[in-house]
Amino acid sequence: MADIIQQLKETTAFIQHLYPHTPLAGIVLGSGLGNFAREMRVEKEIPYSDIPHFPVSTVEGHSGKLIFGELSGRKIVAMAGRFHFYEGYTPEQVTYPIRVMKFLGIQTLLVSNAAGGVNPSFRVGDLMLITDHISLAIVNPLLGKNHGELGPRFPDMSEPYSKDLQKKAKAIAASLQVTLREGVYFGVTGPTFETRAEYKMIHALGGDAVGMSTVQEVIIAIHMGLPVVAISIITDLGIREEDNVITHQEVLEAAAIAEPKLSAIFKQLVAELP
């Protein structure tokens, strides 16, 4: 690919010309979570199609714009719509916005997603704090030449999700009387939902939830030294005895119902960031 450092500088300069403030945190909004912007005092919206070197989201439930403004009195930038490997983008394109947000000055990354429940105790609408992930089934976005300006050749992944931020999220959820489950997120490429046998395999390998996003984004965030906290909305159940047909519409509807709980946690978490 072309010089990513030069691309990042061009993208950052374009955005900073339109929005000169430095966001403290970046938030990635998953499927069905586009209404989160209602919690913000929006100051600027920039469609992905206007931003140099940005891909354009093609999935229903992902509106496709960067939203700048204030949440809990703190400057933030939110991705309303993310990019997925299954859309035909390269891992570098999928994770490019994470690098851009780091270049814009964010110090923390908050990630949300819609995920399939693999843990038999989970129910549709549950929130799951991601404590770790399994990335064996995705393409690592750091394959190829490493750019030392962005991060080390061999980044440590022993704590991809900040334990300090997890502790804060759990305390906030408890104060809001919101049940926050914990578990391991298993990343896959999609776009097919998993077979019954695959759900069983993922569960056997240690996954509590499975999804088609997040893992590549988190790898890039860690590569660049960004602390991460991530929460999944369990929008469907993979291990169940009855008819197991899952649709994207079902995912969007479940995410929309659970969104207020996730928004409340993120809102207070941003307020408590240093």
C-alpha cells in the first residue's frame, strides 16, 4: 500500500482543518448503535466519503461518519459505522480509522459491537465486558512491513483490554444496576453466521461470544499504545436447541434495545477518564 504515514498525516490535517479540537477518547459504535450520538453534544459530523483515504461503510446499521463533540463534558470522536474485513477491505483499511483517531490525539479507545452468545448462560440483550479475545480466525492487521513510527514489530498482547478500565466499567455498571457479564470475544471474518458445529468449537476453545469485528481494531490500538475497553451486546444465541436461524435484522433489533444500557456505561466511563 502507499506510504501509510503520509496518508495518516493527510487525513489528520483534513480533519483538523474542519475540527481543530483534540478529542480525549475515541468510540467505535457497532451494529445498531448509531443512536449513541444522541448522548453527545455534537459539534461536527464528517461523512467518511469526504475524508481522504477513508473507506466507506457498506453495512446496514452503520451510518458512516465521524462525529465530534462532547460527552460528559469531555471532547470525543465517535465512529458511527465501522469497516469489516468481510466487506472486501484489507485489514489495513479496516483499522485505518483507529490510527487516525490516535493521530488526532485520543488517549483511550472505547469499542462496542454486536456479538453472538456462545456461553450457554448468556441471554439476548446481555452486555458482555470483553476481558480478552481469541484472534486465530482473523487476518492479523500487522502482517507485512512494520512502521516503527506507529508501534513495535512484536507488540505484547498480554493485556489487550485495560484491566483498570475494566474495573471502572464494572463499578459503573453496578452503580447503574446494569448487569455486565464478562467473557472472551472470539473474532471471525464473517459474513456468514456460524454453523452449530462452529459455535460448539468456539465454546470449547474458550470463547464466550463471537463476532466479525473489534479484534483487528484492538490489535492496532495496542500497537499504537492506546488503552482499550470493549463491550459486546449479545444480540443472538449460537448454542440453543430450537431453530437456530439468525438474521441481521434480529441483530439490529436486539442491539437497539440494549443500546441505552451500553450508552449509560460509556457516558460515565468517559466522565471518569483521566
